[in-house]
Amino acid sequence: PMAVPARFLRSEGWTGTPNDELLGEMVALAPASDRWSIPGAEHNDFTFVAYVFPIAHYLGLRGPIDSDTVIALTNGTLTGFFGHHLAGEPELLDPGLPAVGG
């Protein structure tokens, strides 16, 4: 079992894949862990590809979701996670955000 909390962010394309099944097993080993997917996000949306190469979307290197939205969702979920687990703050997740936990 994992003794530390963990949050896993993944692209929508990972949902339901063999990798996602393995990730689910890891999440099950840690009582304070979870996993999130961002609908419309692809693997490269979690990198700086969108900012370094503005034409990345046209080359098929990004998902259809806006880069600023992916960054805002990533920042929001991770800030809430660390604030909760390191500073004891309540984790405030905006239910209007399109990130999906589970």
C-alpha cells in the first residue's frame, strides 16, 4: 500500500485503457488517492507543447480542449489537493469544472 496521498491526472484517451486499469490498481492501494481525467485532453495537453508550438492543434499533437482550460484545471485540482493534504485546508473543487474524478 501507498502511505502517502496521490492524485493522478490523465488525458481522456486513457480512460478505460489497460493503463487506466493499472492506474486504478495503484489508486486502490492508497486510501487518500484519486484519479482525474479532463474531457477533450490528450497526452500532450499536459505539456508545454501548446505554448511552444501554436500550430500543435493542427498537427494533431493536442486534443480539442483549449490549453488555458487544461492548465486551469490542472492547477485547480493540484492546488486543492496539496492545500488539503499539506495545509489541512478544505479541498474546494468547482463542480462546474469539466474535470472528472474517478
